[in-house]
Amino acid sequence: MAEIHALIIENNPFNAEVLERLLVSMGGSFTTVQDSMLVDSVISTLDRLDVVFLDLEMPKRDGYETLRILRQDFAVTAPIVAYTVHTSEMDEARAIGFDGFLGKPVDPARFPDLLSHILAGHSVWETP
């Protein structure tokens, strides 16, 4: 797989680190934002963005509002994948416009295949 750059928007450092390690093990890079209110200032600094992993439950600005901002205000066209423990929200995430869904904890053995599908433009809706 060619090198990819992911934006991880996740307020829990442990959950962010899981994705960071998986991406690095695949030769990818990442930018992590732990405060969703800072996404606005970070997104414009990125030279490359191949995929976004976005937690749904965050203080101040949740994942649904952050999705709207990424799409409308910054015209992000990269796949935006919900990354959450709230697997019961899969249908809502699909209806509101997420490109995929990864329930926590993500299976490290399956992650490379799931990411390949996401990057190929296929929707992935996966729960543990």
C-alpha cells in the first residue's frame, strides 16, 4: 500500500494511539487532534489527507457536527470514517453521511484490509 496520511480526531489518547500504531505499522502517517474545536486550525495545515477517523462522542463538538464542518466548511473529500464505541449509532452515522464505520476496539488483524477497502472508495461498516 502506498503511504497514506490520516487525520485522527479522537479525544481519548489511548484510542488515538491504537490507530496511530496501526497506521505506522502499515507505513502510514497521521495527524492527531484530541480537541475537536482545534480541527478548524489543523485541517488547513495538512498537505495531504487520505482518510479521516472521527470519534462520535467528544466534548464541545461531537463527531456529527465535526463531520458537517469538514464537509461544508473545508470541502474534505477524503473518506470520513466514524470511529466509536457507540456501535448502536451505525445507522445514524450512515444516514448523516459518514463514509464508513469502525467500532472500537478495532481488530488489528483486520485493519489493513479494512483500510484498503476504505481507500479504494468502498464503504466499510464494521463492529467488533
